[in-house]
Amino acid sequence: MRFGIMLGELDVLQIEDLLMSLPIGRIGCHADGITYIVPINYVYESDTIYAHSKKGMKIDIMRKNPDVCFQVDAIDDLLNWESVITWGKFEEIFDMQEKTLVMQKILNRVIPLMKGDTAQPSHGFTNDTSNVGEDVELILYKISLDKKTGRFEKG
């Protein structure tokens, strides 16, 4: 038996804080008998995850089945961690004005986290980071969340 260990549920504010503070989460998606989990960088606002990608397995699966799971965690060590799991619907963004706005939010979020003077975001971004893309198929999408849960362990 372990003493001094506390397991529990995160409250609504703790869940929101974790979703807003972390730059990387994981999407879980499933279609045609294939389950796929992949890390992404993202922006969280108002019960919505915003992200980008180039065409690939994740996008193909989410286009077939828009019901997805999204997970983030902050791990200090095996006895000190917080984790949030959410469920929602994938929706591709086609409106150019919304795409530009979302792209700027993503760039504002990821560029400060990149190391090196010549670091460039990847995964569908063009060489000109202010361009939403013509050469590469840049897919911007959102996941509208309808359920969130969170757990923690403190040692």
C-alpha cells in the first residue's frame, strides 16, 4: 500500500488550464478497422482544438469518421502527473478568412517554442510561414469538443 499518494479528478478550471497551457496533444481516430493515435501541436480556445496537417492517414481517417478523441498530459514523474481526455468532432476548415486566422493562431503558438534561428514549422506549412499554402496541401481543421475529463496523481 502506498501512503501519501493522492489520485483524483481534475475540476473544470484545471481541465481548461491544462488544455490551454500545453502545446502538444494526441488525436485518437478510428475508421475502417484502423485506430490511429498521433501527436499534434494545437491551439485551444472556447471548447475547440485548432490544428493543421498535410494530407495523410490522420486526415483520411478523420474525414471518414469525424468522431475523435484528444488527449494531453503534463508529467513530472510517475507519481506526479495530470491528464485530460476529450471527445469531439473533426471539421475541416475551408473558409479562407477562417483559415488565415487559425493559421496565425497556430504560428503564434508554435514559433516561440521552436529552437534555432532557422527553425521552420512543418506538417504542411509552406516556405513562407505567412502563406496558407498553394504548393503543399495545408489542411486546417478544428475539433469541437463535447466532453472532457481529467485525472491526476500527486505523490
